[in-house]
Amino acid sequence: MLMERDDNDLSTSSPKLYIWKNSRLFLGTENVLFRNYTLAWDQLLVCMQGYMLIRKSSGEQVESRTCLIRAGTIVDNQDINTANSIVTIYYLNPISQDFGVLENRMKKAAKGICYSHVKQDQIIKKIRHIGHSNATPEAAKVILMNVLEQSAQPQKKKQYDPRIVKLVRIIRETVGENLSIHEYAESVHLSRSRLAKLFKQQMGIPITKYRLQIRVSYGVIHLAAGRSSTEAAYLSGFSSSGHFSKCFSDMIGVQPSSTFLTPPYVKAFIAEDVLEALPNLA
């Protein structure tokens, strides 16, 4: 038996992207098919319309309206089929216990993939409210924290190496600069090889891939501030607007498109502390 589709039509709305210091929320309005790629961010997928088909490690397919995926997990449309859905993506704070909290409230499908949050109907309702009301970043964050129980603690708390926490801060502060892995390693007093291994163990992805995601977010902020895609790409550390567009599409999980970043396609909502901290915005 197929899950009932929701009657709310999103097709006439513009996609929205909320950007906070440590997390993101993308509210899509069109059907998006996953392609084969490695996730660079812990993600919670929420079906605003329709449902997903998720393949378990046993090969069985199950229907769900929520899916949690760990950074570094390789997925394609056979693992997570979104052909019958319109999906919102919540990118979790990478230096937090958020993944563990959500994982405790969901069923395990395969390594790095969980499905069917026990409160998925409430989550959908709250995210729909965020989108329909054009909630401020501050209000939207409170809504998400409450419905996702982000103040709770997981059964097994993840420990983060303070050197990785420091490096994440450095990457954010120098996102527009092309610092080498050697320079990053020196900043936290580790060898290049040890840093690369430790970062991937803690974050699930290589340093360079993580930096790309931060650059994408900063690029979107510059677009929202009225800069051209070329200016936004340059100020965020990209070599071209084409590279910027492709990386943004990789972050969302859709095919690159020359119009994907053209306003008003995406409406950005950016937290005040992000705007204040962003270099080159003035």
C-alpha cells in the first residue's frame, strides 16, 4: 500500500535555503532524483509531498517520508529513490550530537542510512510551516531544534578531537583562501597524513570536500547580497561561476544547471551571526 500524497502544492513556490553558522535547510519545490555521489554532510531528508523508497541492506525496499544519511555515505537512486517525492534537506551541524539523536529515533536501513523517524508527521508539519510562513532564520532554528529534539543527548555520545574542532573553525574563517593541507596541518600541529586520516574519521569526508561545502554556502550568501554569480564565486574561493554552480548542485544532489543559482530560483534566509562573520560582504 502506497503512502498518501500530501495535497499541498509546492510547484508554484520558490525553493528556499536557510543558512545558519553550523547547519543548513533546503526546502525544495520540485522532484529531485538522487544520482551516484558521496554525501559531504550529515543529512535528514524529509518528504514534503509523496514518499521515498529506501533499499535496506537485505535488499528489501521500504517506504518512508524521512531518511537520515551520514556524511561519507555513497548513495544513488537505487538506495534512496525520490522519484515520487518533493524533498526538504536538513544539513546537520557536523560538530554536534545531532546525528546520534536522530539515529536513536529511526530505523536502520543500511550502513549510514536510517529511515522513518517516529515523529516524521510532526517534522513535516513544522517544516511546512517554516516554508509557508517565510520564517526568519532565528524562528526556523527554534522550530527545528524543538521538533528534532536537538537538545537531547544520544545513547552513545560522539567525541570530537579538539584539533578537528579548531580546524573546522579555521576553514570557515579562511574559506576564500586557497590554503594547502600542509598549512592546515601546521595550524593544528599534525602531519599532513595524520590530519587527513583524523579529519575523515571524525567528519566522514576529506578536508577539501568539507571546504567546498562551506564555500558553496558563502557563495549563496553573496548571491543573496546582490552580487553576480561570478563575483560570488570569486569571493567564496571558486575558480569560476561554473565550478560554483556544479558544487552547489553536488551539495543538493541534483544535476548541474546554468539557471540553478539565478535569482529568484533560490530564496536565501541567512542568520545574522553568519552575515556578521562573513568576510567581503560589505
